[in-house]
Amino acid sequence: MQCACGGETKDSMSISKLHDLRWEFVICKSCGRIDMDILFNYSRTKIILKGYQARLFYREQTINRKNSNEDEE
């Protein structure tokens, strides 16, 4: 496929077994644009979200966060 910038794109994915998530997307090798986001469960049997919302949800679920108990102390 070809990006709007004219660059070549490639299929890519990020997997989190811990969260049972598999994010598949297409990324442009030239400008880094991400498109065609689809979020599946890890085994790829269920589509959870599509589009930009899939990307946001994946990031929200997999980002390293401090334990909330540490913040209270």
C-alpha cells in the first residue's frame, strides 16, 4: 500500500498477552503515519475496537502505571 505522503507502508502489530490484546495497524515507513487500526483479543477471535479508538484503548490498557497505593502514601 501507499501512504498519502507517497511513502511505502507495512503491516505491523503489538501484542499484550497480559491484557489479552492484539493491536494490528499499518504504518508508513516515511512519515510514521498509523492507519487501519484494529484491536483484537490476543487469540484474534473477537474484534474489540477499530480506528483511532483502538489505538487509544490499547495504549491506555498497556501503559506502565504506578500502583495507586504508592500514590496514597
